[in-house]
Amino acid sequence: MSDIKKNKNCQSCGMPLKKDPNGGGTNADKTVSDMYCSYCYVDGKFLQENITVGEMQEFVKMKLIEMHFPKFIAGFFVKGIPKLERWKK
């Protein structure tokens, strides 16, 4: 049994990785990332390299609202984004 923790959610935006149509982002060596989704991470680089955690929260909240999530639910979902690996300092 391996010690590697399998992430259930993208460690940048919080999206469930099983919902990623591409199965996850890609590392520099073209392998599938087990940390980041394909909307955030391609070829070992973040697509929105200079986005702040606050901007990511607002972006994700707007996407959830577009997907017909109630605003209070969308707001609840994005509260955890600062705790994800990408945003830990």
C-alpha cells in the first residue's frame, strides 16, 4: 500500500477531479496530474499563473452560479480554496 495521498479535488480550484472531462491536468512530462484539474494545470504550468486566491474564489463562485448553484452554496464551496495546496505559503 502506498503512502501517496490521492486528491479528490483539484488543489487549485477545488473542483472534484472525477468531474474533470480530461481526467486531470498534465505534468511537464505529459503524465496526468493527481493534484490539479485540466482547467488549472497543463504541461506542468498553471493556466492562470498570476491569479490570486481571492480572484480564484470569485472565478469559481461565478462558475458555480452559472451552473445554477444557489449563491449561498457557491459561497460555501469557495471558502475552502485558501486551504488547498496551491495557496499554502
